[in-house]
Amino acid sequence: MQLGLVGLGKMGFNMRERLRKGGHEVIGYDPRPEVTDVPDLAGLAAALTAPRVVWVMVPSGDITSNTISGLAEVLGEGDLVIDGGNSRYTEDGPHAALLAEKGIGFVDAGVSGGIWGLAEGYGLMVGGSDADVEKVMPIFDTLRPPGPREDGFVHAGPVGAGHFAKMVHNGVEYAMMTAYGEGYEMLAAEELIKSPQAVYQAWSNGTVVRSWLQQLLAKALKEDPNLAEIRGYTDDSGEGRWTVEEAIRLRVPVPAIAASLFARFLSRQDDSPTMKAVAALRNQFGGHAVQRIHKSG
């Protein structure tokens, strides 16, 4: 197939390479002149043969909305736009409606795989009509991992379903990473354990906790055994927050996912106000010792 691809960052650039290796013609647009194939969105539309398909792979929020609005101006009836970024699923309906006014189809695609997707393939969760999804199935089949389609691709439902599935995927990912991190900390704290890295390496085969994330932690510990080269500060891209918010709306208990999200917030504090208050309370009611901050000068 021929595909237009907007956004050639860490994910988009590798996706373009994987698709080209799979025999597709990919014309990419990015504001950075050193990686783009065309100067702007109008140039991208002009370089494609109708009916055109354009995949948007840019950061969620205003950048995605502005890009889709721009494409609505340069594409036409029968064309199709895929939002492969991490947009919130509630944004998909308005984007689809905006494009539908011009007769342009819309598919939302949750994409997992990170920087490893070029070699390993991408896990795909998509939402849209049967006809629109089928139209671009050759693209999805090239991007997904080898093997049975159902093991790396799901048409999760109508517009919005793909990004909802990806949101939950990332919420689960938050909880898994926190559990692996807590396990590492326990192993590192016990002097009986000679090498936490060796334990995580051994978990790579035959255990019920083996996973790609677990293998990546074993790799990270091999490269930096005490994780001395990085801080514990952990950002969040939004999906974990959205998962917890949607769980509240749906009245679904997600204690592990919620705790992992709050653990990320905690990682950004140099000194916890909560624990300061706890220390002050213990001192007030029980006379327990507190550690004072010594001011210089």
C-alpha cells in the first residue's frame, strides 16, 4: 500500500522503516527537515494517490487535534486518517466527526512496542468501522509481530475502542513495572542475595512472572547493576491517570494500577510532605524523635 505518515519521532521513524521493508510506499512528514519527505501537510496530500491513507503519529492533545484539523483541510472524500498516537479515547469521536464532514474515514490505533517495534513488531489495538479497518489491514499486518494475527492485533470495536484498549494496556503496564521494581528493591535489600540481576535473569524462563518487561529489567541491571546512573524520578504520559479516572466512572476497582500511579507521583518528591506530617504527628502524640533540618548560616 501507499501511506502518508505524520510524525517521525522515535516511534514514527521506526514504523516508516518497518513498513518500507515490508514493501509499502511510505511518504513521511515531520517539521524537522532532516527526516521529512515533504515540506508540509499539503505537500503530503499532493504526494499521495487517492484514495489516500494518512497515519498520524504525534503527541496526544493539541498537537494531534491540530494535525487532524489540518488534514481535514487537505484531504477529501474517500480518504482515511489513522490516529496511532496515545490520544484519550474520548477525543476520537470528535475527530471522527470532524473528518466525516469531508467524507474522510477515521480509525484509532493503540500502538505498543516502543523502540523495539522496528525489529519485533508492534502490538496493535484498533477502533473503527469494519470497512475502514479492512481497507488498511495490509499496513496493520506489516506492523504487527509475526505469527497469528490475533496474537498481536485486535479490532477492539468502533471508533474509540482502540485507544480505550491501549489506555487499559498502559494502566496494566504501570502496575507490572511497579511490581517488578518492588521485587528488585527487596532482593537488593537482602544480603543473602548475591545478585538481584541474576535472579531476574533466571526468571526469564519457566517462571509464571516471566515477561518482556521482566527481561528488560534484567537487561537494565546487567548494564547498571545498582541502577546508580539514573534517578528514581518517574514521569507519566497520561494513560495511567486516564485508566484510574475511567475505573472510577465505571466503578471498577483497580487498586494495583492506582497504587502504581501514585508511586510515580511519590518518585518526584525530594522530601514527602505527607511523611513530614506523619513524623510531626508521631512527635506530637508520642514524643517520638524527629530528624531536624539544620539551617546553615
